[in-house]
Amino acid sequence: MNYESKDSDITHVAGNNAEMSEIEWKHVDGENHGNIKLFALSTCGWCKKTRMYLEENEVAYDYVYVDLTTGAQRDIVMREFEEYNPDMSFPTIVINGSEVIIGYEPDEMAKELNI
């Protein structure tokens, strides 16, 4: 199957955190495997591999490049990110607001996303 990701700016409201509505998430189309959020860096090789893995497996997800945020937007992203990963390491995937995968972990992603 030929699959291409389509990035588009979206506003995403997550969980009980009203501030999350202020974060500009990018969306990649694919099959719905739950609410998947990826905190990444634009220059991170492991983040790129994680995105490629999700796209190769046709998983729909939202992502934000933390290093490309600024000002109040960055403050909001960093607070949300730290809630899920206090060590603030990349990449960090959050599945349905509760399951967290830190680092490039294809076996764990496959298990948690049922792919």
C-alpha cells in the first residue's frame, strides 16, 4: 500500500488540561490506534525514526516539535511534556493520555498500539 503522511496544523484538546488547546499539534493521517501524541525535537534522529515507524505502520498521530515552540506556547508544551516524562527526554509518545513510551522502542510501540 502506498502511504503518504499529510501534515496539517490542528489544535488538539487533550484530557483535562485546558492549556493543551493552545498547543499547535501537527497531524499525520493513518489508522486510529487511539489518541497518540508524540513530543519530539526537529533535529532528533530517534524522533525521526519514531515518526517513520508510526507512518510505515499507518498509525494516525499528532506531534509537536518542542524545540520549534516559543514563548507562552513553549511554556505550555514543556509543562505538559514534563507531566508525562519528568526526565524530558525524546522522543516521548503518549497513548490515550496514560501510557507513555520514552525513546525509540519499536517492540513496545507494536505491543501498545496493537500493530
